[in-house]
Amino acid sequence: MGMHRGRIAFVGAGPGVPALLTLAAVEVLQRADTVLLAHEEQRELLRDLDLGDASVTLMAEGSTLLDHVVDDGLVAVMVDGDPLMDARATALARECTKAGYDIDVIPGIPRKTAMAEFAGVSLSDAQVQLITLHDQVDEDSHWAPEGTLVVIGAASHMPEVERIALASRPSADEPALVTVRAGSTSQTSRGTTVGSIAATVTALAVADDTTVVVVIGRSAGGQERAQLDWFESKPLFGWKVLVPRTQDQAGPLVRRLATYGADTHLVPTIAVEPPRTPQQMDKAVQGIVEGRYQWIAFTSANAVRALREKVISWGLDARVFSGLRLAAVGPATAEALLQWGLKADLLPVEDQSAAGLAAEFPAFDELFDPINRVLVPKADIATDALAHGLVDLGWEVEDVVAYRTVRAAPPPLDTREMIKTGQFDAVVFTSSSTVRNLVGIAGKPHNASVIAVIGPQTAATCREHGLRVDVQAEHPSAIELADALARFAEERRDQLAAKGKPNVRPSLKPRRGRQPAALRRLQENS
């Protein structure tokens, strides 16, 4: 059979954690014309990728992979874990080659090993058997009698897992470890024995289709596993952290919090709308085309997006910035420029604010600067700190309103209840406006929640609203804010340990003689 011109790439999606996609997987996904998902949860893996015009499609029941292949196109098929460790993906790859299509295989981190490692289990034994159950097992199944055994299956499979393990292993008292939601910030591990696997899973009260990882053997218990419990011992592991945000501030902060194990919940506090009168922005674009400016200084990612939309509406693209110098107030703004193919010439190192950008901006030099004009697209509520600073440096400033900020709609009722009743372990404020707007649309956070702020001005606004400030970043940046919250959690954990108390999250701490329901459930399942 002749070869077709379409190409199919089987992409290892790893254990389901976005940060564990390989570089090769990201490169193929960004080149693909179509990305096929095996299940809806895989969409989360793509959230931070720029897929261009690629269509992302869930494989419909009854459709075939070949229905999605087009001549000269690249179809990326997402496969959990490592493609050729998956029997179904392997069979599908064979069908494609038989039909005359070229295939690529992008290896991924195997789920069978990664899920055990998230639970702190060493797979360095001489004998390791890895088993994935897609369906109920046969009556006569038998597993390795010694060494480390890793079984992955649905919660509904666990009685069968226990039955076969009892028949295969030497003792019902052999150590076992049960882990649910492995690799997520709600991961839960329970030490048990072979004879109590099913009862342990039942006590965790998970749905029948929840994936469960069972590890049996020496690595599953005792001091060895405790020493390698790297994931669940992260300082913010399992903390529900509320991030009230403007549209351009969430990315770096959320990613940094995730490295500490936090489960972040975003609540938009500001909505962005076009300026009431567009003439200023039209005049600014005309000035860019005519070469009126030496610099454009961006104080937010929203300003970048607003100018980008206006430039595109004129039928222009990024080439219009040729010869201009670009300044960005911080990394999120610089990232917005990069997404447009533009690199910031100036990014403040010390103070990533409008005043900090002015402090590091070069003075106008009539010998070297052919033009003395700076364009500053800004929000309608922005201060004039940058403009005043640039004027003092000898520049002529044209600041134009690029967008308006309005208070966002209130979050859903269940989120408002979580805020008011202290179900968030921490609330992280990145500006004074996020404090004012969150209180305005959702009410004050409960005093059980840890309050973390980016700087002294935000701290002052919190206190004005009757909020206790527990954590303040040493320098006003999203990364340092996340680091400061993690240090606070570590110190809190050490203080509780010194008093002989368990390291319960702030939201689970007993209040005035009563226990939160979530804490009662946690103790019952321990």
C-alpha cells in the first residue's frame, strides 16, 4: 500500500501533570494541525501552550483516528504515560502503519513508574512488576511473589487486586501503600497491608472510577518510604490558595505556587474593556507607523494586548515595531510581548513597578537618541509615576488610555462561601486593587485564612479592610510572594512539630472548640 502524506504522532502525555510534558512533546503539539485527546482531562495539559490555529478535539465515541488525518497535516494523538507502554495506543499505531501512514512516537514519562514515585516509593529493587488494569482481571491471574509490585487500576478493581495479591504474595501482613489522585495537589496516601487494601480504599471514600495506585513490598512502608516522601511533604502541599487577580498577573505566581504543592483557585477581580473613545489609540498607532517614538513603555500585559489588538485592526503586525525600543514593567508584561514575537529591551531588576521602571529607564541623550518621545499605553486608573519619571529624564511622554478596568462580576456562590467560611488556607494579594475588589465582590476572607501580600502598600490596604497580614514578600514580585508563603508554611510546620501537634492546614485548624467537617473526615480516614 502506498504511503499517505499525512503524519500521525503518538505523544506521551506522562502522568497527567503539565510540567512533566517533555520538550519533544511540547514541540510536536505546537506544530500539530490537530490534537486528539483521549479524555477531557488531557485538555488541562495544553493550557499554557501556544497551539496557534490547531484544533483540539476529543476523540468521539465510534470515530476512528484516521477520520482526523488530512494530507500534509500533522495529527498529535495524546496518550497517557508512554505511548508504547499502552496496549491500546500500540494497537492503534499498528493500524496506522498498515493503512500507509507515517507515524512518530514521542516517549512520555510512564504513569506506572511516575505515580509510584509521587507517593515516595523507590523502584530500585532488582525485581519490579508493573501492572495496569483496564478491565476486571482473570480468575487465574498471578503476580510476582517477591520484589516490588505496582498495580494501577480503578477503585472498583481493588477487591480483585487484594484477592490476587493475597494469592500471590507470602503474607497478608506484607506492607502495602494505597495512593489516590497521584501527582495532583489532592494526592492522598495511606499505609496498609496486603490483606486490607480494599478496606483502605473504601475508607478513602473515592468514586469507583478513581485511579488508585497500590504498591506492595518493602518500598511501600517504613522508614525508607518516609525518607522519600518528597511530594506530600512540600511546604504548601494540599493548601487551597485563593489568588484574586487581574488578567495579567496569575501565570508566574500560580506556576511558582504549584512547585510548592499548592492547589490554586483564581478569582478575577478586574475586567478589562476598551477605552470609551478610541481616537487616542488610533493616533498612537499612526504615530508608530510614522516613526514618532523612540520607546514604548508597557506597564501591564493588558496594555500589550490592547495595543496588539489595535495594531491588528489596522491590518498591521509586529513588523510595525521595527526600530523601536520596548520596555516592560515585569516578567508577565515581557511574556505578553514574547507571545507577539517581541523582546523587551528593558526590564527592571529591582522594583518591578511603574516607579521602578522609571528608576531604571535611560535618560534622553540628544547625541544618541534620534527621537525624544516615549509612548505609554496605560489603564484608565493608572498613576502618573512613570510619566513623571520619564519627563524628569528628559523625555517627552505621550500616555494614552489603552483600556479601562472595571470591577469583575462576583465569583460563584460556592466560592464566596469558601472565602467567608475560611475554607481557603491562604489568600494571596498582588495589589491594593485586588484587595478592594475581592472584598467588594465576594466579602472579607475569614480570619482562619493566611493573608499574603506582595508589598507594603498592599499590606496597608489589607489592614484598612480589617485583614490581618501574615506574609509579605521581601521584594514586590510574584515569585518572591510565593516563596515567602512557602517559607511561612515551613516555619508553621516546624512550630507545630515542636509542640507535638499535627501539621494540619490552616483551613482544618479547630476553631473555638469545634472541628471543621473536612478535618473530622481526615481523622476518620487516617
